[in-house]
Amino acid sequence: MKKVIAAITLLAVSTSFAFAMGQKYFDKLDTNGDQFLSMEEYAVNLEKYFAKKNITDPADKKKKLTNGFNKKDLNGDGKLSLEELNTKSKKK
Ligand SMILES: [Ca+2]
Ligand SMILES: [Ca+2]
């Protein structure tokens, strides 16, 4: 039974990663509940993506995390709102 739940969770995670992030999933990542994701909180989300893509190199992970985070942080305040996460990245 636990395995089934894990599979469903994984599916939900990959779905929310590919499409829009839901408020529920956002709340789960937002561990301190300030309605923003810090880079640390965002990293938890990316770890699942890295595991799926078999990315294990710490330097590579860090680069992808920083790049991804900065791309998403549209107003540059160092944290991500749900709105920013669901906004398609624009070229600057
Ligand atoms: Ca937070
Ligand atoms: Ca921001």
C-alpha cells in the first residue's frame, strides 16, 4: 500500500512539475508557511526532478538550482511566489 501511495505522489510531483504548480503542492514545499519558496525550499522540489533525471553531480545540481531559481524569480527578491512559479520564464 505504501508503494502505491509513493507512486501516486511521484506522479503528482512530476505532473505539477511539467504543468502548473498547485497551491496544495506549493504549501507542502513552503515549509515555513510564508507563501514564498526560498532557494532551500525550492531545492526540495528540484531534488525529486534530479532523482528522476539521474542527475547526481553536486556541481551540476547547484548550477541547475541557481539557474532555475533565478529564472523563476521574476522580481528578483530572492524568493518565489506561486505566481512566479506558474509564470513562463521570459527572456530578459
Ligand atoms: Ca517559505
Ligand atoms: Ca520573487
